[in-house]
Amino acid sequence: MAETKKTFEENLADLEAIVTNLESGNVPLEEAMEKFKKGVTLSKELEKTLSDAEETVTKIMTKDGEEINIKKDQDESQD
């Protein structure tokens, strides 16, 4: 059976649960280390998802169909 990919919100909830669990201090060291590793992995996945979403949102299509990156253009105009 194929594993379904979790949504951003599900991954965020998992990360929050891990953080809450670790903050409680009632986790054996070995389990805490595994949860920490999973939390780091989830954090990286969430960061990539947000970065990809930001990149998508900052792009627009001009009238002739050419993609431009608004953020890049704004950064250049501030120089």
C-alpha cells in the first residue's frame, strides 16, 4: 500500500506535537533523540514547502506570457 504524502498542516501539527512532547521533559533520551531527528526533518520539509510557495506567489505572468519574479525585480530596484 502506497504511503500518502501528508499536507503542510499535518506536518506542522506533527512538529508541534514533537516539540510539546520534548518540552515536557518526560521522554527517555533515546526516544527524545529520535523525536528530535524527526522534528528536524519535518522542519526542513516545512521550510522547503514555504520557500516553494513563496517563489510561486512572487511570480506573475506578463501580457506576452513571460514569467517575471516580482521579488527579484523589487530587490534590484532597491539597489
